[in-house]
Amino acid sequence: MPTQSTTHQQTEVIGHKRLPVNAGAECVWLKMRDFTDLSWALGIAEVIVEGSDVGMVRRVRLEGSEEWLEEKLLDLDDDDRRIEYGIAEGMMGINDYRACAQVIPSGTGCFVEWTCSGRATAADQAEKQQVLMAVAEGITTLFTAQFARDK
């Protein structure tokens, strides 16, 4: 009877972060919904955008790297202030990476919530879970920091 190695089985890993922002939800959403703008992110060497609206592709090269990440815009929902994109491959050993970011109104400010997920081998699950938690925290912190600077 054949046995299946647990090192090749894929399991879901998730990262999540939610931060308050002292800016109106509509202002924050207008910046978030612009999939072509990564001016708020650190460590980006180059961005090339192909297409427009849902289905567009944003190719990103990080500083110090010759490799490109190909990010595809999967959903853009103005009513729910939510954006979703995916990376099919090349995301630090995580397959089928998806990120969903949302702006949630709260009083005169809002929250930015970032959830990312993907699949990793069972053997790498704990490590890749930590990677995605760090990714979610880092991206959310960088994105929300621009509103502190705007004051």
C-alpha cells in the first residue's frame, strides 16, 4: 500500500492584522483602492503595471532582488471598501498566496484590516504561518503609517 509523505501535503497558512487609523474611511479607501500605487511601501525597487481594473497585473521587484512578484488584482469592492489580490508563485515558498485588505469605518476614523493566506507543505506550516503573520503586520503598519505622516 503506497504511503503519502506529509512533506508534500499542502496546508493553509494565514496572517492577519487590524490597525486603527485616525483618518476618514473614504480617504483611506481612495489610497488603498489604487492598486498601481506602492509609494507607501518600503523596499520596492520597481513596479510595472499591466492592464487596468480587476484582472490587472502588478509586477513588483524588491530592492536587492532580480526576481519579480506577479500580483493579480482579483476583486475591488467600493461598497465594502475591500481589495483582494493574489500571487500564484514566488511568495517565499507559499503557494496560492492571496491578500485581502479592507477599510472599516469607525467613528471619525477607521480600521485597516489585512488578511493573507496561502498554502505550504505540512513540514513548513509553522514557519510559513509566522512569515504570513509578519507580512500582514508589516504591510498593514506601512500602509497605515502614511496617514500619520499626512497630518
